[in-house]
Amino acid sequence: MMKEMEKKKKAHVKVNATTSTSTNTSKSIVPSASMAILIHLICGLGLVFGFLVAHNLYSINLVSHPSHTLRLIWVIESPIVILIYSFFRQNPEKCSYLKAITRGVMVLPAGALVNALGAIALGAPVGFQYLPKTINWSLLMSLFTFVPVASVFGASWTDWQRIFARTKPRRCLEYMICLPAHGAVIGAWLGAWPMPLDWERPWQEWPICVSYGAMAGYLVGMLASMGFVLVGGRWQHVKGE
Amino acid sequence: MGGKWEWMLFSMIIMGIHAIAILIFTRGFLLTRTELPYYSHCSDLPHSPCSFSPHPDPNPNPNPSCWTKPVVDRVLIVVLDALRFDFVAPSSSFPESKPWMDRLKVLQRMASREGSSAQIFKAIADPPTTSLQRLKGLTTGGLPTFIDVGHSFGAPAIVEDNLINQLVQNGKRVVMMGDDTWIQLFPQHFIKAYPYPSFNVKDLHTVDNGCIDHLLPSLYQEDWDVLIAHFLGLDHAGHIFGVNSIPMIEKLEQYDGILEKVIEVLRNKSGPGGLHENTLLLVMGDHGQTLNGDHGGGTAEEVETSIFAMNFKKPPHFSPSDFDTCELNLDESISISSIQQLDFAVTVSALLGIPFPFGSIGRVDPKLYALGTGTWSVEGTSVGHGKNQTKLEEWMQNYANILCINSWQVKRYIDVYSASSVIGFSSDDLLLVSNLYAQAEKNWSHISENWSLNKNENYNASLPVLSRQIDAYFDFLSSVADLARSKWTEFNIEMMSIGVGIMLISLFIHVFAMGRLNKKYGSYVPSSGDIGISFRFIFSCFVVVTRACSFLSNSYILEEGKVANFLLATTGIVKLRYAIMQNKMLSEAVVFILLISVLRFTIEVGLSKQAATSAFMNISPSWMLGFAPSHPLWIYTAEILPMLAMIILAYLLYKTIASGSIRGLWKYVIVGTTVSYMLILVHWASESNLLSPILMPRGIGRNNIPRLVYAIGFGQLLLLAFGQLFNEENTLDFKKRLVVKTVAMLSTCSSTVIILSGKQGSLIALAFVIGGYCIIRLENIEQDHKEGTAGNLNPLSVTQWSLLAVCLFFSTGHWCAFDGLRYGAAFIGFDEFILIRQAILLTIDTFGFSHFLPIFGLPFLAACQYLLGLSDQGKTSFVRLLSQMYMLYGLITATAVTATIICVTIQRRHLMVWGLFAPKFVFDVVGLILTDVLICLASLYYLGGMKDDKSKISHRKMNIK
């Protein structure tokens, strides 16, 4: 659904204690703290790798060829994200690894559509010359936001709702999905602000600074989730004892 | 009972404080000047004390002389827009040589070779250094301010007395070529004009090539006395590429070539009896530019431009450098003196022998005048070194006489201005100036007497006397110019800070009043919420503050519509998030976001219109034709869609009536609106090319239908007022009554607003209805009913409401600039111009969708939760809610305006202060006062007839529209 773009704040929304949803999560593979950090590291390195390939192999960058660079990044990043998060899918015995991957791949364009619509509502330029840029940007955004959720939770409405609308992650894995996704959206939102300024720099064009903002937000979100996982893991550990 | 009246009292107090703060701030910031409708005439001269002439002209000039004797016959004015001083002056006079210097070589060569018959002047312009204001300043000899209060409404045509007008009045033939701004300023004056569009900044060549095509052939023609050629290339090259760029240098070199040719032609024809025997060439800039190509402000780079003057006659045999205090001998051969642009109009008038423009406060510049005088004073006399002394004296005598006329004319203007202007000069200043004048005048009459007594005496002794006299006049004229500058070009920081301070205080009072109201009613409401900590409160603050901060940059002001839309979309997405969280009203949230996406495109169309104003203004009052070039499908859609929207609106109203809950007076009011809607439909149909042949011949309803609509609207208002006074029926329960009243009021306003907005009106009205409906439905989505906090003020919804209003302002094709006003709207239904009537129509058009409708529609936001059965609290808490909403709405508007005022204060030296910040300030301030007034009216209307009773009245559900 249209959740996406639930911008900002890991708000303190008063929870309606209606979360009767929780599926039995014990069966799914739970990443340990060190593993969580590793996952984030791999995702982050994937981004960096994408940039490096674009820069060194094709000698292009985000400012000179936004559309190509974005495509390169999402093409490199998507297998990493989908493969990793599908591995931690919910109910592994009911849902094969392949199915989780398929879910992720299918949600990629769907989520991109939602992201693109949200961006257009917020004022992203529309036109034929912007079309490839918007498509590649929204695919990348979809990768940051919806794809991990789809791979892990599939079509479970309550889980989507919990992660995007309530921002109430409960477990380590949910933190790892929720925080970077929110970070990416907030980063993109903030990244749009320099666009109207009259500095006449090439990076003020759509979607360059928005992409930078989204990626920065994504990285910050990953850092935050690492922190949560470390702190939370210890906390859960203590609690468990 | 008390609360209601206390609220209204607070509203009035806040309105008063706002008005005071704005008045004080405006006095300090917006320099205004009244345009006087008076003109100078040849016949005025006998009223002056200067008619005395020491030398009755031995060879009476064939041309009848007017105020001064004509010195030159023809003037060729080449205006190079945004000509920096260092484009013209030799690079040796600057510490560092830059690539763009020394490109206009021909001017430097002439200035150095021909001695004093060609000269480069450094011309100092006065801010605002925008072309329009500068051309106005150059021709009127005054100091145009940001707002010249005058009789021109819409059209920028100059109605003040000015050089061009004087030329035309005195039988001179003026030819213009180049920048079409001249045509806007002087629509009737030129006998021949070759205007080229100036709005396309990216086009470096159209205007210039047009000029070149016509300039050289015209030099061989005899059919003009004054020729103005205005080249725009430098300005455009600066805007696009900056000063240090290849296109700029190419432009300069191109001009060098052209000027060379022009001078060549003029010189060849300047022999005795030649076509240009007595022609003065002036090559000048209207303002400078910064290295980035910006102009508008008052920095040295922007105000310093240049005038090159060249006379093709023999040079005068002396230099009147004695009076020139600012001469700089920079180069061996080129001396550059300084001249004020202010002095241009009067000097040229003196040279051509026409009356000085009435409102000019410049002085006849001695050097520039001397350049021309060379052709005149030497005339007919044998030239010998021994006579130079006499010549000089004669010249000075003549010059003193001209200054006498000059001073008399300036004094006359100052006196008339102070007498007729609302905000005149202070009496102290006037006294000082009068004293100076009286002194100079006494001296002069003394000298004149002496002369007339002993006509044939030796003049030698009078030389120092004369130069003292000239100094006395200079004193007077420069003190007038200083006074005028301080009055018309300098900000009064003290008053501005006081204004800002009062505005800030008013915000505190506003918050205090809200808190007080909250407390007062707090006891009645069990769940009186702590709005202080909720997320939606913080988020609303965030949105409002973000918007306020965005006014700090000119870019965000330029794109204000998009910024507002961005923030509105953000709130919409947050609401959608809540909708997903609560799993309800998803469709409303989605519709709201879709609506914002649509609004976003209309805003962009409006903004693109801003970029190319002059092109669009003439074509169509409706933005839709803006992107409907020629394809018939587009045209049909553009014709049909508004009508369809109109029909939907009418149907909605019909359904409201049909629901049966509206009775009596209110019903008639709403029926009236439905009739108005139908009339508007007929009006549009008759105007459109599509349907008019079928329906009726054109023109029958052209003026009558709009007038009828206005009349119906007015009648409805009267009915509503009548109902307010006498119709105290309590049969309806008060909430329903309120909704009925709101519907009646909105529908009353809407018909007039829609017809004024043109065809987009109905679409925008429909967007308003849908948007408002979504906001209302989503109002309490964040909350759980179980917590029982319904009935509280929801700051987020009010913020959304206010942002929606801002978006509607921009999507109706307005923007915060005076060319953003849709002047066409003022003439819907009327052909002739009556200031007050047209101003009212224009106000309704400008602020209709952004102020009138949202403010009168605000009660829906309060009423909905009662109608939807979300809360069953009594009337008192309802009154509290409504008053709080109005307070909050006012507060949000006031915050934005305060931010604008602070930003304008901070940015008062910004390049764009006159282009962007000042218009934004004016629009915001007018909007704020209007909001305050409307809130007071709305509170009177909605709560005036309401009795405070605490009885619980059971509520019924009702569909709003």
C-alpha cells in the first residue's frame, strides 16, 4: 500500500494496544548483534562499491550522470539487500528462500512507484527528460525502504503497518529495517531543501541532492540501528537472565 | 457570555497592534513618494525671479526660446543597459586591469583625442537600480521609490512630468528603438518606435540586432530630434554569464564597433549646415551591475555607471572646472568627472531648451552643460585668447541664470510636494532649504540689479561674485537632493526595529490570549488537553517555523508556492501515516495527497507565468491556455472542464438544500448562489468561442451577467446581515445552525470570487472543497476516541488549513509581486476605471481563495467533530474550540508575516530587496490585516447571534455537503 514516505520522527505515537498481530517469530532466524553489524556493513559497503564502480570503471558520478550512476548503484545494491534480508525471512519453513527473494524483486518496482508518486506530490519535476532519473532514484529509494520489509515479512499488513506507520520496531531485525528506511526518507526530504536555492550548482538538480540526502539518511539510520542493536541486545540479554 | 466577547476583544486588540507595528515598520522601510500630476510649461517662466537676462540676445535664435536657450538641436542617446563604470573608463584608473576593461576603445579614444568636446563621466545612479526605476529616474529627474503613489493602476506608464513628455510637448520628435520597457513607460510619446521584447534574459541578441538594424539608417534621417537606442545585451549577458565571461566581452566589442560607426556617421555629417551640425551624442548606462550580473541594490558596483558625451562642434575654450569639486585626473589625456544621474533630465532639458520636468530635483550639471555650450557661446564671435575671460564670464552669467531657473523650479516642486503629499518633508528640513533658497535668491536679485544699473561696466569684478552665486545655488540644490535622498532612498532603521519589536510583542500577546482563553474554558472541559506536548503540536510548530525560516532566502520566496506545497504534502503524508496506523479513512488521505499533486502542477504553471510575465499577461486571464497551445482537444478540455466543475459545485449546493436541513432565510441565500453559478456558466459559455454561436450573440451578457452576480452576492450579504440581526430563531440546534451559516456565507462569497478568478475559479473552488473536506475528515485521525480528547484544538489541521490557503493563492496564478496581480479581474463586468471599485474587485480576486474562503470556512473544522458525533460537549466548549481555531489561524498567519518582516529587515541591503522582498512584504502585510479583519467579522457573524447556554443539545449527524 501507500505507506512509504511516512516521513520523519520515530515519533512517540501513543500505541493503540491493538498489536495482536505478532506472528510466531521464534522460528525465524534472528541475527545476532555482530551479525547485524555485519549486515549493515555489507549494505553500506555495497553503496560505496557502487560509487567506486561508477567512478573508476565508467568514470561517471552522480553529478555528471545522475541517471546512470543511480542505476549502477541500485543494480549493485539490490542483490545484496534482497539476498541478505531474504535470508532472515519470517517463517522460513513456510516460505522458501527463493520465495522471499521473489517477493523482494517484485516489491522493488512497486515500491518505486509509491516513492515516485510521493516525490511528485512533494514537487519532484515531471517531464520526459526527468523520467529516467526519477525511475532510477525511486528504485533506489524502494531498495532502501520497502524491499527489505517485503523480503522479511512478505505481505503481512500488520508488520508493514507496525514498521512504517507506527515506527514500533520490536526486535533487532525490525530495528535494522525500520531505522534505515526512515533515515532514507527523512534524508531525502531534507535533501530536497537546497534545490530551489539560486547557487546554480550542478548538484542542485533533481534528483542529485535528494539522492545524497537519502543515502546519508540511510547510512545514519544504519548507524542508529547498530547502536540500538548493541544496546538493545545487551539489554535483552540482561533481561533474559 | 464573557468568553465570547473577551475573544473578540482580543482579536480587535491584536488587529490594532498589528496595524500599528506594520505602519511603523512601513514608514521606515517602504519609502513612498507621491507622484504629482503637475507639468512645467514654457509660460511658467515669468513667475520665476529669473526672467532677467543680462545680455539681450544680439542674434535672436530662430527657435523661440523657452526656459533656456536651446544649445543643441538634436540628441542621440545610446543606452547600454547595465553599463559598468569600468567598461568605459580606462583601465589605468583602476588598481587592476580586468579582461572586460578597455573594450569600448572608441569612447576612450574620443575622450582623449578631442579634448573637452568628448568626455567620459562617472554617473552615480540612485537605488533601486532596476531598469524600470532607473529609466523613470533618468527621465523625471526624481528619485523613484519602490512605491510611487500615483494614478497609474497596473500600467507602469509614467504620469509624472518627465523629459520625454516635455520633448513631445515642445514639438520635438522622439524616436525609440530597443528595450520595450520604454514603450510601457511612454506608450504614446514616440513618433516612431522599434520595441523588442526584453523579458527573455537568455536572448542576448534580439534587442541589440533590432537596434542596430534601425540605428544606423536613422542617423541619415531628418525626422527626429531625439533618438533613443536602448541596447540590452550587457544586462542579459551579465545575468546569464556574469561580467567576466566571453559573451560579455564579445558584446562589448560588438558595441565598440557600432559606436565607432555611429561616431563616424555623425562626424561626417557635422559640417556647417550638415545634418548633425549641432548634435550631441550621449552613450550611457542606466545602472551598473555586480560581477555576477545582479543589480537592484545600492552597492558601488551597481550604482556606478557611465555617461559618455560628445559634441561634434568646436570645443569651448575654457573648462568650467572651477565648480567641479569631484574631478579626478586619472589619466594624462582623459579626465573623468562625476555626475549624478539625478541631474541628467534637467541638464538635457537645459541643453535642448525645453522646460525642466516639474518633479526634477537635479541640477544642471556644469560640465555636461559646458560640453553643449561650446556650440553656442562661441557662436558669431571672433575667438581670441584675450576674450576668453569675457567668454568665461558670459558663460558663467548664463549658467548662473540657468541655475536660478533650476533652483526656482526645484523650490516650486518641493513646496507643492509638501503641500499636497500625505507624508511630506519635516518642517525643519523645509525651513533649512527655504533659507538657503532665500539667501541665494537675494544675492541673485542683487547682482541682477547691479547689472541692469550699470550695463556697460567692466565685468571683471563680477567673476568671483558670480562664482559665489553659483555656489549658493549649488548649496541649495545639493541640500534638496540630500533631503530627498534621505527621504526616498534611505531606510529608517529605528522605525524598522520598533516595528519588528511590536510585531514580536503581538505574537506573545497572541499566545497569551490563547492560553487565557484555554484556561477560562478549561474548567468546562474535562479532558482539556495538554496540547503542549503532543506530537502534532510539535510537528505543526516545525512546519510553521520551517516556512517562516524559508523567507530568509530570496530563492524560497521566489518559489514560495512550491515550498508551501512541499510542506502541505509533508503534512498530508504524515496524515496518511496516521490513517494507515488507524486503518481508517485511507481513501481521504490518499485523495488529499492526490489533490496536492494536482495543486502542485497548477502552482508550477503559475510560477512559470511569473518568469515570463509580459508574454502571458496579454494572452489569457486563465492559466489553462498557458499550456493549451493550439490543439483543439486542449481547447475543448480547457473550455469544458471549468463548466463541469461549476456544475458539480452547483449540484453540491443543490444537494445541501435538498437535504432539508436548511430552511428559511438561509435557504434563499443558497438558492441565490445556485442562480449565480448558473449565470456564471452562461457567462462563460457566451465568452467561449465554442458555444457562443449556439447560445447567444456575443456581448449581451458580457458586462451584465457579472454585474448581476455581484448584485446577487451583495443582496445575499445583506440578507445574511439581516438574518444576523433579526432572525433569532432557536429552532435549529446551534451546531447545525453554525454549519448552515457557514455554508450560506461560503456560497455567498464563492460566486463573486469564482467569476473574478476566471475559468480556473470553479476548478480551484472544487479543489478547495475537496481539500477542506479531506482535512476535516482527517482532523482527528491521530487520536483514539477512547482517550476522549476529541473536541480539542488540533493544531495540525489548522496548520494544514492555512497551508492549503497559501497553496490556493499560488495556484490561482498569483504570486507576491505587483505584476502578479491579475489586473484583468478588476475589469470583469466593467469597462471604465473607477479606482475604488476596481481596487475592491482586485482585492477580492487576489485574496478571495486564500483569505476570504478559508477564513469563513474555518467553522467547518470546528463543527465537524460535533456533527460526526465525536464529541458531545456543550455549546461553551464549542465556542472555545472555534475561538481557539480562529486564534491559532491568526497566529500562524502572524508568525509567517513576522518572519517576513524580520527577513526583510535582515535583507534590506540584498540585491533583490526591491524585486522580491518588498513585494512579498506588501502582500503579506495586506494579507495579515485582511486576515485580522476577516477573523473579527467572522467571529461577529458566527458567534454574534449565538446565546451561551450550557444545555446539552443532542446532536444529529449531518453530511457537510
